[in-house]
Amino acid sequence: MPITLAHRLAALLLASLTAPVARAGTVDVMPKYDIGVNCARFESAEARLECISVEKAAYANAETLWPSVDADRRRKCVRQMLSSVNKRKLLYVLLDGCLKDELADQKIDKAKGLDHEYD
């Protein structure tokens, strides 16, 4: 079976997650993957550069949100990110959007005195 781009991305993401998660039992470190590999699927140089630019901006924003989001909510976002590897999505854009949504929900829940557990 040939190794596809999706396989390589999944391996990079899993490698970035397994050590911190296995030791600490939490999602302490934001997942990392090679943006260039994911963006290489675009045929034109302009599209590849745009993909890289968008992903880098999303990564930077997600990195600032990461410590403010509860571990269960981060874990949910990472699962969402990993489930999208084979769907040719911009992964940091997905992660950033998820973290924004979860942080907003977290603030609402805390204001109401609610705690949620995620699967």
C-alpha cells in the first residue's frame, strides 16, 4: 500500500501528540504538522503560498488561544483536527475555529456555573 499525503500528515500529527498525552494524560502541547506538506496538494504556486499563509496565521492564533481553553475542550478540537486529515482541509484553520468556539462556550458555561465533560 503506497503511503499517501494523508498518511504522512496523520503520522506527523500523531507523533506530535502521543508523547505529551501519554505522559501527562492531558493535551499540554498544541499539535504540530508540516504545513508545507498539506499545502503541497495545490497545483499552483500562488495557491500553495496562500495555503501556507492562511495556515501560519491560523496556527499563530490557535497557539495564543490554546492555554486558555480547558484540556477536555482542547482534546475535542484535536480529535476534530485528526478526523479531518483525510478530507483535504486546512488543519490549523479547523483547530483555530474549534478553539475559538470552545473558548466562547467555556466562558458562557463558567458564567452560568456549568461544567461539561466531553467524550
